Amino acid sequence: MIDFDTGAITEIALLAAHCDDLAIGMGGTLLTLAQARPGLRVRALVLTGAGTERAEEERGALESFCPAAELDLTILDIPDGYAPAHWARAKQAVAALARDGAAQVVFAPHRGDAHQDHRLLAELAPGEFRDHLVLGYEILKWETDTPQPAVFHPLAAGLAETKAALLMKHYPSQRNRDWFDEESFLALSRLRGVQCRARHAEAFLIEKATITFGGA
């Protein structure tokens, strides 16, 4: 297992299809980055939910998951479940996020996600963020699309529990879903922890990375 120091990160870009995707997929990582780097610039794009209660939930949640960060959140009104039919608008929004920022790391859904909205963003991200490290996060849901990740972020003691509690606090509209509970979130982070010899962790997928040994 190889550890990488991410202390130099000052800006990240986040791509999500739905309000709550980011918090579910990488809430612990957001808490870690924001706490380690006060003033971290977080630029987030969510394709669906504008003008609904879900948008209000998302803003409150990301403010809690990114304490002391400079948060720039854009939420569009693309219909949930129909993002591929709005490909041009989604692509323009992702392109604008890439063009107008200076992110060192980009977080997006992964290509193997069974949800068509998630998968669209996974396909758009590497095309618009061509010179970036793009990490694909996993979104717990009922589909059997659980990936085999290669990148793990161990969570500090108590952070997984904090993440689960914040999810329940900030997304009341989702509590009626039979899988949306603290037990489910902690079960997945415990599994990822086992896989990287930690108590809890979040996991990511990576398509391509360039490394330099001993200079350019």
C-alpha cells in the first residue's frame, strides 16, 4: 500500500448528478480535506434539484461537510433520471467548471455506476478535466454495481460516524428510502476500511494517472 501526501491541495472540483451523491460518496473525505486546509476552495456542480427542497438540503449539507471552506455550489434543474437527454447542457456545465477553476483534484462518479445520470458525469469528467487527477467515488444504492476500488482514504476516528449523522440530519427527504440509514453508510465504510487496514475508509476508482520517477 502506497500513501500519497495531499497537503498541497488548495482547490477541488466536485461533480454530482443528484443532491446527496457527494455526501454519500465522499462525505468523510470532504470533512478531512476541509479541516486540514482552512480556506480550501470547493467548486461543486450538481445536475438536478434546482428550485426544490433538495437544493436547500444540498447547500446546508455541503456547508457542514466543508467547514471553513470557500464553497461555490451550482445546482441545475435537469430532470432526475433524464440527464443523458440533456447531454449538451451537462457538458457545457462541466466544461465551465473546468475552465473557470484551478482544481488539483476532481471527484466524479465512476463509469461502472448503474445509474444513467451518474454514468454520464463519469464519461464527461475526463474529457473536460484532461490534465487532472480524477477520482471516481461510489454511491451506495440498491443497484448491485458495487465497484472494486483501487484508491482508499482511511477516515480518522469518529469521522465515519460524523458523516452518517450529517447525512441523516441534512437529507430528511431521503429518510423514507429503505437503504438510507446510518447502518448502511457505516457498513460500507467499514468494508472499505477492512480493505485498507483501517477502521473506516472511503474508496475511489481511478482510470489513468501519470507518475514521474526521478524527474521529468
